[in-house]
Amino acid sequence: MKITQSDKKGLGTSGWRADSAEALEECVAQIMQDRPSEYDAKRITSWLNEVEAMMQREVMRITDDSTLVQYDWTDPTDRAKDLLIPVPYDAACYLTYVFAQMDKMHNEAALYNNEMQMFNNGYSQYRDWE
């Protein structure tokens, strides 16, 4: 998988980009549209928080967990916040990770492994860029 920047939508049919003040809300909406499931916005946000925490620890080198940025879906202010990983790495990191977690919950090992490989590739490219 190669991550490139474009004005066009990317990552298959997923075209979400973290470039607006509604990034968290847009990301959750895109996930729910692309992969309808029993998981609500609060659960999806918790998976997005896992990616955010991983990035903050590994890339930003934050060691105090109490200072990590985490989002609360029930807080309208948080829903309007930008996620931390920028274009063009956002979709490859956030969407594939959440899709992988959904696959894991459904015991879909092959799908989970494929999504995690795409996530790892995208996240690795983001870390190398950062």
C-alpha cells in the first residue's frame, strides 16, 4: 500500500479526510457509512482513541497517559475536534484500524489480518514522515 496525497477521495470507497473542524464527527460518520454494523459512535470513538494514544506515545513521545488527547463522543465539543494524524495518512490509519477492530469482533481473522497490514503500512509511513 502506498500513501499519496490527492484532492480526490482515496482508500477504496472511503473518502474521508481530517481537514476540517468536524474531523472526529466526519470520521465516525464515514466509518458508519462505509461499514454499517452494530457498533455505535461511542464504540467507534474508543477505537479511534486507541490510534490517537498509540500515535501520541510513539510519535510525540508522550509518557504521561494523563496528558494524552482522548475524545468523548458524548461531548459535542469533542466531536468537533480535529484528529491528530494529518492528510494523507489519516484514512490509512484511522479507517483501517477501526475496520480491523470490527473484523476482530466478528472473528474474521483473514479480514482482520488484511486490515491490520494496511493499517501497519499506513501508520509506518506516517511515523517515517513525522
